[in-house]
Amino acid sequence: MLFILYDLLQRFKNLSPLVFLVIPLVSIQAQDTKGPIQEYNLVIDHEEVQKTGKSAMGMTVNGSIPGPVLEFTEGDTAVIHVKNNMKVETSIHWHGILLPNYQDGVPYLTTPPIAPGTTFTYKFPIKQAGTYWYHSHTMLQEQSGVYGAFVIHPKKEEKQYDSELVLLLSDWTDEKPKSVLRNLKRGTEWYQVKKGTSTPLNRVIGQGGLGAQFNFWKQRMEGADIADVYYPTFLINGKQQQEYPSFSPGEKIRLRIINGSASTMFWMTFGGENPQLISADGLDVQPVEKNKTFIGIAETYDFIVTIPQKERVEFRVMAQDGSGTASAFLGQGEILKAPVVPRPDKIAMMKHMAQMDMKMGAPALKFRPNKDERFEMKKEYGMKMDHAAMSLKSEDKPQDSTKMKGHHEMHQSMDDSSQDMKMDHSQMGHAMGMNAPKKGMSMKMNTEYTYDYLKSPEPTNFPEGAEVREILLNLTGNMNRYVWSMNGVPLAETDNIKIKEGQVTRITFNNMTMMHHPMHLHGHFFRVLNKNGAYSPLKHTVNVPPMEEVTIEFFGDAYGDWLLHCHVLYHMMSGMTRIFSYDTPRDVRMKNYPASKLIDETNRYYSWGTVGLASHRAELNYLSSNIRNQFNLNVEYGWNENLEAEVSYERYLFDYLRVFGGVNIENESHDNLEDITTTAIAGVRYLTPYLFNLDVRIDNKLRPQIGLQRELMIFPRTLLFGEFEYQADFGWVNDLPFDDSFQNEIVWNAGLEYLLSRTLSLEVSYDNRFGVGGGLSARF
């Protein structure tokens, strides 16, 4: 076994420093795979599927969506052969499973990608029990169907129930996931319109929310956001409605519920008596009766439900923004309907937030990404209070440890190679300041999303003695450009976060956005600090509500590089990701798979455009953009033979400011396409408060120009738009007519756009160059 050399190094390195020079490092991790082998074969392929009544191309596992349930018993050795029948790379990540770093399944970071036409075999010991799942970690494949349940039975079952059922929740779109992300990055409101969750101005005024709306505009935000993507259907085990009539009256069923969605959180409710929640993220919690439960993406919850004598129980999930539901029915007879959770009122949310005097709009893209401004950012934005510090009980304060009860032993048994390695001792900051809330203000904006109902059956706090390191991660995002980050820095612009073995790492997630962020740390369980103090629960994924804080902590006892990311798939792929790195050598099997490729996937270029054809003009707008760079092409032609075209490159200095340069081509006089002039241009573009796009430029003829542009949804599907440009010529280069020391040109237009579909709109507008007209525009 190749690990022998590395193991010898660990055993004898203290004898002499010369050992480091004599024995080469071979970073292969020890694996205790002596248990009974449980073997599976998985085949990933492209197939046409029908989830909405229409055919669409998906990615299946063994011919189905979701893939098969993989079942193990604690102590087994898992051997899983994954064959890739597609023409693109793929991967499988075993979510929540404590395993050797090389088996984690993140391509280019921990595990090689599975190339087209090849098979990769995962082999690892099963050191835990509970409800988990697996999914692709390659680009956006999870949205297309590469996911399934992973169930581990304990050696001795202590829970009392008769049978069990896996319920895997997911969202589905017939669109290609890449098209979804491109649509999000272009900033269109179509998904909100399609879901009926948009907040046009007429509704805002009708609900008395105009003041709150102006407050949001002032902070460069359209309004409160709940969910990004439109989904035509939501699924339970692959269908919108499931029937399970085989359960008998009086039977106790263990429901293993997994949220395998790409970007949807759900409210779960049950008909009949309240079920008993017994497990969260695979680990036991003190049983509690709970009906209405929020489940974040990638979380798992186990409930015990008793089937009534003459009725069947409805298990109902509603998408967090109220845009859809799915149900499963257990047993036979009349339906015991599950309680219906009201749809959220986004305008009421905006009014509430305005009353709380929040400062929003923290940058998702900083001017100086290498400068540490975490604490300044936290102080400037939000509600000016530290919820985690306020709720921290005495038994939760940094109590040092040499091990984490139960799960530390799991790590240690699998990752012996991580022992005694030299670590980075740098610290990232301590004790965040706490400001008092305003009189009468609620301590939390989203009390219904607390984890206080979760209590571990055993103490999880750390004994005294271990070093504690504090890390603040502000969760930041920009909905206008769809850039997501931490501390205003996306993955592509940051270094790995160093983790020290034998040290407690405490992370405060401070959510500075309007969206929920389910944060998942690979390869670890962490304590979620809540009111239960020493009995705070252990989880692998924690949901951080909008404008709230959640604090977690874990003991450093693993090996290698591990991903930390938001499990909203489109947030992760837009930059809300970090790599946590132990100071250990990289596995030699990853030599030809640079982590830079994984990082680059979050900073790809996406391109889109619009073509318009009207009775008075035609136009083309096209751009291609990644996080910092953007290329633009704009062409306008009026039927009065007035032509203007512009090609430019712009660089984002931070969220709202970019510099640009390019070439402008236009005819100097109407009805004359022979008199074409070409000028070089340079300037700045700035998104102002109240969401006006400001363009200030000068050309090579030293003619300054200023432009202002705004778009506003005034009714559902109806947008009002306008643009104004003013250019001055002082004769610094051009020869002006006799006795003229100054000339100017004013161009403006205004109009209405009605959204017919995601790609088509009707428009009517007036342009002072072309007159009034109407027509059709198409987005691509």
C-alpha cells in the first residue's frame, strides 16, 4: 500500500529532522475498509424524461431521477462503481458522509473527475448511521437529475418504528441549467413574473409600501428576494404526487426526508397528529413533536409518523416562496390534509425591513479583494447587532478540547495520516463587537427559522484546553449581476482558508443578503450554537436566514482540502464558495487535476443579448461577462438612416462602478450613411442609488457626454424604460461653425415593454431621433 511510506514518516519523524529529506511524502490516506463489502453499480447517462408533461433532456442515475437509494449498515465497506455514459465529465459527492478526502467526490479538488466513457470506483468505510444523500459536484448537473438517497442503518436500532420510507424532495426545470444561470445573470424579472412573486409598482402602492420601496431603491435593491428560479414542478421521489397505500393502520413509519433541490427550500407539514422529529442531518436529536418544519437545501430530517385507523396522512411540501407544492399520501382512506402554509408577502417583508432601519446592499465584489474588511463590512451593514454573541450561553463559550465526542473518533479512524502535521498558526480575528438594538426592535428578523428545537441527546461542547479560532464570513450577493461571495470576495479572488488540526474553528455566518443560504462544509460535522448550550446539535449543513447570523464550530481532525459553499447551486457556481485547507500534502493522485479548474468554473463567461425590430428602428444589444470583465456590442438603426454602433470593454472595480473603453461609430447627419465617423471612447459607468445607470464618458474629440438610464416594472409583465444622453462639443478638436463656441446634442427615448414570455416582448416607444413606433423584441 502506497500509504506505508507516509505512515512511516508520521511514526518516526520525531526521531530526526533528516527523515523529511530521506522519505518522500506520499499523501494517500489510510482507510479502514475491513468491514463487510456492500457494492453498487451506478450508471450516469443523458436521457429524455418527462416531469412536467413535456419531454426534456435530463441526466439519470441507473435510468431514473432520482437515482437508486443506496443502503448500508454501520461498519460496512462501501464499494461504488460509477460509470459515465455521457459525453461530458461527471462526479459524485457523498453528502454528509465522513470519509477519506480522496473519496469526497469534488472534481479537481479532492477526487479526479469521471471522464466520458470511464468508471471510477469509490471505496470507503461506513463509520456512521443516518439519512444522507449523494449528488454530482460537476458544474450544474445536480439540477439535471444526478442525485439520490444514501441510507445507513445502525448496527443496533434503538428507535421504535415498524417500517421506513425515503422521501427525496427536489425541484425540476425543463430549461437547461446553464440557460437558467445565464437568465439569472442578465437580471431579468421573468422568473418572478412567471411565479407570480414579482412586486410591480402598482402592487407596492396598493399595499402602502411605496416608502419601503424607495428605501430599497436607495440601497440599490429592487425588493425582497425569496427564491431565484421558476420551477414548473416540485418532486417527491421524482413525482409531484406520490401514493404509498401499503402502510397499515397503527403502523409507525420512519420518514427519511432529504431536500435534494438545486435551489428550493421547503416548508413541510403533516396531516393528522404531529409527527415526532428524531434526527437531523443523519444524527439523532432529542425527540420533539413538530409539524411545520423548514428544510433547507441539502438538509435531512427523520420523522416518525403513525398511520391512523381509517385515514391516510398527507405529507405536504411548499416551496419557500409559495410558488408550488408536492404531496405524498401514506396509508388508505380519507385524506387527513396537511396544514397549508400561507404564501409569504414580499411587500410586507419590505415594509418590515424598512422599519427595522437596516442598511443593505453590502458589496458582493469589493474594490480591494485582498484587503481584510470583514469587520468594517459587518459594522456598516445590517441591523447593527450580533445575535450569536447575544445568545451564547456560558457553557457555549470557547471550551477547548482535544476531541469532538463521537465524530472526532470517526475522523481519526479514517484520517490517521492527518496527525502531527505542521499547521498554519495564523489567526483571523476574535470577539466581534456587539451593538444594542433599538428600543422595541425584535432581536431577530426571522425567528421562525431558528434551530432552537434541535437538541443533541449528548453533550457536544468541547472540554477545556483546545485553542479556538474565530472566523467571520459575511455572506454577500448582488442580484443585479448575480454575483455571490463571502466578505465581498468570490472564490476566484481569494486564497484557501487554513485549518489547524487540534484546533476548534468557530465560524460566524453573517448573512447580508435577502436570500437564505444553506452552508455546507464537506468532510465535517459542526456544532450549531443555539439555546441548548452544551447540547447544541451537530449538523453538516446549516441554513442562514436573510440578515441573520448563525455560529458554528468544529474540531480540526481531518486531512486535505474541503469545500465550504452555499448549497443553492446557482449561488455556489457564482462564487459563494471557499476551500478549507489543512496543512497537509496534496494527494499525489490529484497531480494532473489542478484545483484552479474548479475555481475557474465559478468565474466563467456568460453571454446574452436582445434583438428588437420596430416600426421606427431596429436594435441589437449583446454582452459577454464574467465576474470582473464585460464585453458589449450595441447597434441602433433608425429607418431615417440614423446609425449608431458601439463596441466596448469594461472592468468592474466593484459592484457598482466600472471603467470602460471602446469605439463608437455613427453617421454625423440624418439620411446620409456615407458620412460615418469613428471615435474612441473612455469613461465610467456607475449604478447610482435608486438604480439609475449613469454613463460618463469622453471621446477622442474631447467631447464629454453624460447618460442616464432606468427601467421599472409598473404592472405585472409591464416595464417602463427611459434613457437620456447629453453630449457637449467645446471645439477643442472640432472646428465649430463661425461664432459658435459651443454645441450640444440631446438624445432621449422612453417607452413601455410588455413581457410575453421569457424570450419575447412587445414594445412601444418614442425616440427624439426616430419618432414613435412599436414592435417586437427577442432575448437570446
